[in-house]
Amino acid sequence: MSQAATEAALTSGKDGQFIHFDKVSKRFGDNVVLDDLSFAVGAGERVTLIGPSGSGKTTILRMLMTLMKPDTGTVRVGDDYLFHEERNGSLVDASEAHIRKVRQRITMVFQSFNLFPNMRVLRNVTEAPVHVLGLSKEEAEERALGLLAMVGLDHKIDSYPSQLSGGQQQRVAIARALAMRPDVLLLDEVTSALDPELAAGVLDVLRDVAKTTDVTMLCVTHAMKFARDISHRVLMFCEGKIIEAAPPEQMFDSPDHERTRSFLQSVL
Ligand code: ADP
């Protein structure tokens, strides 16, 4: 694929653009983590971020959660700015209240599950809808029970996280994320702490999510078969840049860059 085609593919969202990164840079000392990066994701689009460790993929997700801020550049979700670079080059953070609002629309599932250990499964899923969205306990429980059925864990609502397998905990974490009815679901290596059989169960749940919802998904994963199944587009990161962007068939079957080829050989 030509450079122009990669550039076109960086902004080929399905239904207009929704998530925008515009000239975003981030460094830690001499380590350039994101290097003048621009790309956009369409509403309802599912995009997988691949690339070697340390290439900046998780940093993208963390910026969308406002857990990390860029040095320069603009990050926007819909009409809402998370970080905004002004003409004079100074970076403006959105206000706290504004960030809270944006974060209600974006949820993230982590590698390490991060369930509340002292709460039973049902409460893990109802907690944020009640306290952040203001749902009644009954509404939140009805929503949670539906989602826990979807992830195959409605028989575990009274268990504590420590009584569940890693795969089950991760399925609860997915239900918990979806209970916020987010516009954007961020998945950060959600199966890398699981053995293959448990990982397969989690990926099946996510395939279902992809099929049955129109949530915009940004997914960092080394599970390439899964990426091929669910993604509309795959972005290949290398040293803080996107070196190739393409639909999964093209990225996996006939990558353009030698660096993409060698990366894929190392993970497939
Ligand atoms: P990836 O997800 O592609 O593996 P990351 O986005 O996690 O890459 O990290 C990119 C780089 O940023 C890594 O080199 C990492 O060491 C560095 N990094 C991330 N967070 C920090 C931090 N808080 N302080 C210093 N370096 C960091």
C-alpha cells in the first residue's frame, strides 16, 4: 500500500469521524512515545492497534481515559475536547467537570481485570451506573443481570471476584464496562493474563459484543485471529507512529511494510 493509501486509511471511519487524534506527541525524557500522531476513528468502528511492545498503543488508550496527557496536540471525542492545543502551542486540558462527562462515555477493560475485590459480582456491575449515571438500584440490577447473562455469568452474581477464574473475572469486567452503555469501549490486552482456553471464552464474549452492539471499539491485542474477526481496521504502530493502516485482510495477508511483516511473523 502506498503512503497516500495509508494516510487515507488513517481517517477512513465508517460513519464520519468520532475519535480524533491530531498531531499528538508524548515523550518521557528521550523516549518519544507518540510522534506527531494523527488518526481518526468513526462512530461504531472497531479498530485494532498492533505493533511491538513500547510502540505507544496503550498510551493512546490511556489518553482517551485522560489517565495521561499529551505534550502537544489535540484529542477529541465527538465535539468534546479532552486536550486541545491552541494556536500559540499551549496545551489546554478540558475542565474536570467536562472530563467527567466524557469519561462516562468511554470505558476501559484492563489486562488485570481490576474488579472491586470486596464487592460481589452483581455489585461490581451496578456500582458505577448507580453512582456515576444515577440509575436506581433496581434499574442498574436489571441492566447488570442482562449483561451478566450475556457473558454467561448470571449464576455467579453472588460470588466475590476471588472465587472466579481469571476468564470469569474478565467477563465480569466486560459486563461492568458495558453497564455504562459507553460510546467507546477500550480493550487493553484483555486476554494476555489468561491461559488460552480462558482467553478463548473472553474473546467469544467480545465477538458477541461486536456483533450485537454498535459501540466504538479500540482494541490493543496480540490475538490476531480475534483482531481479524472483529476489526474494521488495523493500525500498525512502530516507535510512536502508525506505519500502516488497513482492513484486517490486507494487513494480515499482504502487509505493505517489512516491519509489519516481521512483527506479524513474530506473533502469529
Ligand atoms: P505499548 O502499549 O505499545 O506496549 P506503551 O504505550 O505502553 O506501549 O508505552 C510506550 C512507551 O512509553 C514505553 O517505552 C514505556 O516505557 C513508556 N512509558 C509509559 N508510561 C511511562 C511513564 N509513566 N514514565 C516513563 N515512561 C513511560
